[in-house]
Amino acid sequence: SVSGIDDVARTLPKKTVLFEYALGDSSSLLWVIDREHRAMHTLPPRGQVELEVRRFRDALGKVGSGDDAMLASARSLYRMLLEPGADRLGKAETVLIVPDGALFELPFDALLAREPASGGAMREQPFVARTHATTYVPSATVYVRLSGADRSRKYERDLFAVGNPDFAGLT
């Protein structure tokens, strides 16, 4: 709902942008929200996103020999998942990611904001982590609730529990 989006936007700190994903069979959606702006973008379908995430993860597992494939995939995923909100991303220091499906397995900080530096070492590559702090949240609603939580709240009782269960009787 619009009021829910407004609640999220009001809760966001300055220089923070939220990217929330919903993967679908025929197309996927991305909501980009910051204090001043709300936008929705259409992304490729779930199958295409999952395929590219799998490619990226496979290349990450081949350290050294898979570097070119990893960099190409990191750039492709950036174009697919973050570039639609690049105008807001450019104004932010922190990115809140609300992933969906296979995106829970994707380290967004390792995506490439620009073309890979040709022949450059990994430390010279334009990874998202170089320009943005990335935080993952399970949902925008959870983020709003946690950011508004009163951390100084006092409870009626203190609890200290210790256990040493005996599971022998369960077999």
C-alpha cells in the first residue's frame, strides 16, 4: 500500500536506499525507495535471474580460473538488478536489500557497478562494496518495525535459562 511505502520511506536514514525484489514467473519486480523517491521497475523473470545467480556462484567457486566469468556475471547481475535504480543508488551511501528467492544467495556487494578493469587485479575492480555499505533485511515491514523498536525498553522479569537436555529417550 502507498501508506506502507511512505512508512518505509520515512524510516530510512539519510543517504540510504532500499531495493526490494519480488521474483515472478513471467517478470520480476523491483521497488526502489528512499526518503524522496519511490519507483517500481520490471525485471526479467525468475528463471533468468536464477540462471545468472547460479552462473555467478559457480564462478565464485572457481577462484583464479573463473575470474573472468565471475566478473562478467557480476557486471551482468548489476545491470539486471541494481542499474534500474542507479539514479537513487548514486545518491546513497547505504543500500538495504530485501531479496527474494535465489537473491538470498547473492552477495550484492560483489556486483560490478562498471565494466571490469581490463587485466586489473581484483582489488582494482569496481565492486559495489567499494562505494556502498550493504545491509540485508528480510522485508521492508521488518525493517520498519526494528528501526522503530524501543531498545531501552524494560522488562518485568529477567530470565537466565540453562539446559542440558537428555535426548536418549527420543530414540
